[in-house]
Amino acid sequence: MISPDRFAALWRSLLPLGRQPDGGYRRFSWSATDLACREWFVEEALDRDLVVDGDGNGNLFAWWGDPSTGNAVLTGSHLDSVPSGGAYDGPLGVVSGLLAIDVLRERGSAPTRPIGVAVFTEEEGSRFGVACLGSRLLTGALDPERAARLVDRDGVTLAEAMHAAGVDPAGLGADARRMAQLGTFVELHIEQGRALADLDAPVGVARAIWPHGRWRLDFTGEANHAGTTRMADRHDPMLTFAHTVLAANKEARLRGAHATVGRAAVTPNATNAIPSRVSAWLDARAPDEAGLAALVEAVRVRARERAGRDGTEAAMVEESVSPEVELDKELRDAIAASLGGAPVLESGAGHDAGVLAGHVVTAMLFVRNPTGISHAPAEQATDVDCAAGVNALARVLWELACR
Ligand code: GLV
Ligand code: MN
Ligand code: MN
């Protein structure tokens, strides 16, 4: 068993990397901070005599046992963050995977299947815009040529960023050999809501991940003077944008879905000028795929209608969409039972587990988050609950690979 203090010791070694003055984290893929996080992972893995290898997409794997024997049990998560994100989203799963291996070894367990800890590249899509970038590439869900051309906010392509980090982007793409080695994936993650806090339970199991996606909205109008242009003469894309944000919120509420516009860019972004363009990103999620499609279509129609009234144009382009994923029922039921009847939860957040689930038997564990807040500095979990999460993960890995 891992004690809270032992969890905290390893946890604290990662905490300074990428911490911002507001207490949040900025760990964008292939940045200097990301490279430092990767180095931290490799050192921790080598300290444990795990064998580290990566794929051409920057995903890292640390193995206890030889994965080429097949039917491997993989755990882990991601180390990248959203801008000003919390400390736990992603890293908790990586730290817990390493510590769960310590627990099994200290118990003298001898795995009959290889056990690995993974770090997936850019789960958040914060730099290059596509969520679960590394796992999508690995599984063949994303065309490597399209991926190589993705650009960050400074116009740097993924290929250039990898090259600058000393990694050859020619290796991007599906890795059938590696996928064939995997039998099971179990991702541990901070809960991104308050269900476990309300149920007074430290650890839960995922049932399903909501379908979700990102759409880019471009509202274009006529740039003009803020003081001299009569109100009736304006073609102001800011109005179309503002109306569309309100409409998305309303349409989501009507459907029991979620719609968020958390990122926008105004051109030219001047106080005394009507903008020529507002670009914004819609994040939409719903309990089922029909609901998501209906929500997105409703937002498209409302944006177009309003553009007609404003004399502007509204364009909406899909950037990435993830289908609804139900995690393996047999495995989640077995995990819930072996953890003494752990609660089974839905996830409105996306995860690499959702991508892997289309290829290998996949499960997720959640650790209680007392604030319920995520993708923000206030994201929290106690050391006691995190240690409970590690011990639960160790138990799951033992059941899968050591029994
Ligand atoms: C990732 O955390 C997402 O759900 O966007
Ligand atoms: Mn996240
Ligand atoms: Mn995450």
C-alpha cells in the first residue's frame, strides 16, 4: 500500500514544472516545459528499472516486462495541460501508474502480462487544436500528414515543433505493431466534477464518455470607425459572435447538453474600431451523439440567421469530434466490485481512454475532486484520496496481470 506521504513525495517532484504565477499550469506539447516533464517521467521510469520507449508521435511508454510478448496491461495518462490548467488532470494518472508498480513490486507480485505506464502527447489539444493528438495518431484515427500541418497560435506547425524538440516528425502516424502488443488500458484520472464528493467516495469507475467536439467559428464583417459609423450602417461581426455564444448556451440548456466558447480572437482587436473578424471555438458535448449533432446544427442555424440580420458572414468548421464511448462493461463491473462497490460515473470530459477504447479493452478510475473544478488552478485532490487511487489502481493491475 502507498501512504499519502509517499504519494505526496513523488507528486511534489513534478509540481514545479510549468507552474504559473496564478497557481495554474501551462504545459503545452513540445514546449521546454513539456520536454522537462518528459525528462522527469523517463528518470522516474529508469529509477524503477522500467524500459522506456517511445513511438513516432511522442507518446512514451515505460515497461515492466517485455511488451513484445503481447496482451500488455497499460496504464498512464498525459502530462500536458490546458492554459492555466490544474495540476491533476493527466499527471495524476502518470504518477499513480508509477506508484502502482512500486506497490506491486513491494508486494512481491510477479506479472504474467507486461505492465506499462504511458504518457500520451497533447491530450488537451491546447497547442495544436486536436484533442488526444498522440492517441489518435497512434491508433490511426488522425492522418499524420494533416497532423504535421497543424499550427499553434504562433503559426508553428506540429512538424516544426517536433523538429525543434529533436524529434523527427516523419515518424508520425499509426503504430500497428505497438497497438498489437496492448491487451488492456486502464487510465486513472482526477474526477472533473463533484459526483464522488457528493457520494462521499474517494474512487469511482467510468461507465461512459460523452460524445464531444470542437468547432471553429469565423464571423466576418466590415471594419470601420467606432465613432463615425452610424449604428444602422454597421456590419459588426462582434454582434453575430455575441448572439451565437448566447444561442449556444440556450440550445445546450434546452438539450441537457454543454456548450462553451472559451476562446476567441478579435481582428484587429482595437477599442475604437468595429472588428473585421471574430474567430471563436465552440466546445460542445452531449449525453448522446444525436443530441450533439442537433446542438451543433442549432448553433449553426442561429449563427447564420443572426449573420443575415447583421450583414455579416458566419462560417463553422469542425476541428475534432469524438464519438460516444462506453467503456468495457465486464471490466468496469469487475473493477467496481473489486473496489468494494465503487460508484460508476459518466465523464463529460474527453480522455485518451476514449480513443484507446475503440481498440483494446479499456477502463477508467476517477479520484475524488472536492472542489469539482477542473481545467483551472482550483482543481484539487487530497493526498489521502490520491493514495487511495494508487492503491485501487494497483489492485486493478494485480487482478489483470498478476493473479
Ligand atoms: C479534455 O480534458 C477535454 O475534455 O477537453
Ligand atoms: Mn483535461
Ligand atoms: Mn485529462
